[in-house]
Amino acid sequence: MFASAFLKFGFAILSFGSLLAQAPESKMSPDLAGLDALSTHNVIVQYSAHAQAAPHRRLARYGARLEREFGHIRAAHYRVRGADLAALAADPNVAYVSPDRPLTAHMDQVALTTGVQAAWNYGYDGTGIGVAIIDSGLALHNDIQSHVVYQEDFSGLHYTYDDYGHGTHVAGILGGSAASSTGPSFTRTFKGIAPGVGLVIMRALDKTGSGTDSAVIAAIQRAINLKSTYNIRVINLSLGRPVFESYKLDPLCQQVEAAWKAGIVVVVAAGNNGRDNSKGTKGYGTINAPANDPYVITVGAMKQNSTAAKNDDSPASYSSKGPTAVDFIVKPDLVAPGNRVVSISSSQSYIDLNFTTNKILDNYWTNWGDTNNCDIYFRLSGTSMATPVVSGAAALLIQKNSSLTPDQVKAILMKTSYKMPKATATVVDSGVTYTTETDVFTVGTGYVDIAAAIASSDVPKAGLPALSPTASYNKTTNTVSVVTGSGVVWGSGVVWGSGVVWGSGVVWGSSTQVGSTGVVWGSGVVWGSGVVWGSSSPWSMSATSLGGLAIALNGEN
């Protein structure tokens, strides 16, 4: 569930129109237009390269009040009047100004499907690896509390207890010990992917699952600063918001890149907007931010269809699809189980009280035989649930080989992922039929396979980035191709093992191309003018086209 991670976004409308002319358009995010000129607003200011170390006194001349500094990305959170924004942006010390945007969280047999049992058999359980979960906090629970090494609130609530319920569920998928479901009385055991990890809990979402860019950026900054203290090697972001500009300008994307370059693997939920056809794209082009950043590992969700086998699984129809808005980055990078996942519950939380149909019955996991609702475990669906599966996998790989860089971890997980054959699946919900295909913009390089990743001895060359490639549209032939640079792990100038991650040539067009990995990329969407590669650039989701929360919470049958 992209925890109400589909931020509720709105500003009062009292335009200060002509004032925008005072600053170069490229220095102000387009969604700053129309702000109330007389009211104060939360913005994130990124400084230019030549700016002094802390130009707060200089920006104070525009009435800007400093709220938080973000030293890793040369930026800060300010409060400023709408009428003063253009003058502030025109200052030579300022590189870019954007709103402090809202964002939300994206919401049993996972172990069998992912092959994580093989890692456990080798003794890998994440011990010694710190994982920062930036979410809605954590509830006290027998399956998780002994592994928490640090907690801090960035939401403004001044407590880290999870009264929303999303962060607790995510933490259980990643590192739950299954202490409450282990023994002769239980027919099912709900164990996290990496039950030995040290959990660093950073609360950035409030009791309704909403948050802001500045809260998440501040939490990431703290994780970077505490990296050595708790050996934080992974950050889990089961949250996001719409894309408003290039990842190169977005401060949230810049902060996840800062963490990545500091040696921390950042794993991000793709989003739950795969059913959004408001722009006629059949859900394509709906990847959220910061999942649109080419550095991070972006995760989509799969349906397990009530079995432990992979060959009958299918992409969840709500899982957001690529390419990304504005930059056309090929996303997601891979997919993981995310539908109807059982994990630990935050009793009496917002989700627990308001989504009672997601409760499991006692006879589902015990031999007691009664049909009472369980208060210990809960079922949720969404890319939020798939993301901690991959975060846990990353922790296991790093435990096996502590010298791995984030780029190497990403490359190994993508290369060893299970390559799905071309397939089409449909689901009917409220009378509407949704169709999904196992194409590159829906499943990336494939289905995470922890057993294969742990068993692999094929380590990519260190020092090369594992940037997700770009999709290039040829309007003459109406085809789409994947473009990778020669200076990346899977670029044309790099030899890495016997196989490749990305198939060569055209991946979308009138005649379906088979990649050299044996993956058949699907077809069915016309990528002509007016769709993803439309004439109205940049193409991005509007703040009014969210609505993924109900899908994320209720999932699919």
C-alpha cells in the first residue's frame, strides 16, 4: 500500500501571476503557480553550486524562514509568502524551488515464492545489517521489537508509535521473527525476509499515512548520518507521490541519490496507480517519485494467486507501470510478491479499525479452529508490501558480501531475477476489467529470486553505476527501445557474465522483439503522439488522479 503514500496535495488559489516573471521559469517548479500570494507556504530551496555554505541570512531578505537544513543535497526547507517566491527564486544563490509536497504510503507464502529459505539455510538472516524504514512508525509487537536499534520521529507528532499501521506491516515483511506464529499450535508461520536485521525506524508519515517531502528528506539525511553507527546499508521507502519534474530537479530524488552515493541501497515502491487510465495510457507512465530515480531499486507488485509457485503468478493490476513521466526511465526494476501479504498488525491503528475485511481469521493460521478475527497479524496489498521483500533481499546479499556497493546489489538482484515468459492476465473489479502483461514496463527485468541471487558468484565490476536505462520512442516506426550508456553495469561496453540484464533492440512496437535474455516484451498499447510520448511535455500525473489507497488496502482476490 503506497501508504496513503499518495499524498493529498492542495493549495489555496489566489494567483500572483505576473510575479513569476521575476524569476527564470527553470528555477521554479510549475506546481508553484497559483499559490496564494498573501499566505505563507512550505517550500524546498536547492542552492546553486556557488552559494555560500548557509545562505539563510541572505534568503531572509525575502521573508524566508528556515525550518530544516538538508546538507547532503545543498537544500533547505523554508516558509515563505507566495508573493515573495519569485524574488527568492531569482536570487543567484538559488538553483531550484519546489513545494514541500505531500506523499503517502503505498500498501504468506512470500518466503516460498522468493526462495529466501535457501538463504536462511546458508545462515543468512540479515544479522549485522541496519535497515532504515521510513514510514509511519512501529507498534510494539513480539515479532519485531527486539530488533529495533533506533527510532526517531520526523512527522511532527513527536512519537514513533504506529497509529496508522502501515510501517508496522512493512517492518514485519522485512524483518519479522515470527515469534508469535512459531510452534505446534500454528499452521502458518509469518516470518520476515531478513529477521536478523537491525531496524532503524524513521517516522515520516502521520496517523492517516500522509507526509511531506521535507519529512522524508530529513529522515533520509538522518539515516545517512547514522550509517556508521548502525551499519545502515538499506533504506526502505514504501511511499511516494506523483512526478512533477525531472528527477534531476526533484529534491526528494536528489536526496535518495545522496543516500545511494553514500553507500546505502535505496528500495522504493513503484506506486499503486496501474489502473489509472485517465490519460488513455492503460496505467503506463504512472511510476511515482522517488521511484522514478534511475539510481534506486524500484519495485512493482505481483499476485501469488494462492500458490508458492512462480509460474502461475501475475503482475498486480494496481502496480504502477513505466516509463517514468518526464524522463522516460525504464521502471520498475523488478517485481516481488505484494498482494494479500500477511504481516504483523498494529492493533487499534487507523488501518486496523477501518479496514476490517483485511483481518485474517484465527483458523487461517492456528489449529484452534475458531473464526474470530486475529489481532496479531493483518493482510495488506500493494507495492508497499513488495518493497520490503526486496529490501530484505538486499540485506541478505550484503551480509553475504559486505563489500558490495548499492550498484552491485541492484545489478545482482536484477540479473538473477526470474525471467517471466510473455503472458496476459485480467482481473475484474466493480465491473471494470483490468489487463496486465509481463512486459518491461510492468515487471522490469523480472521476479525477485533470492535463492538465485545468494547462489550467484557473478559479481559485477565495482565502480560502475547500475542506472536504470531510458526508453526511447521512434515516432517514425512507432517503436520503443531501451537505451543504456556504455559506462554502466549493463552498457554495451561492459562484459558482465554470460548473460545480460536488458534485451537488445526494440522492446515495444508493431512486431514484438525478443530480448537476448529470452524475455518477450508484451504489446497492446499504442505509444503514439498524445499518449506517453505526447505533445504536451512534460507528461506527469496530476494531483487529482491519485485514489490508489482503496486498491492498496483491499488488494485483489
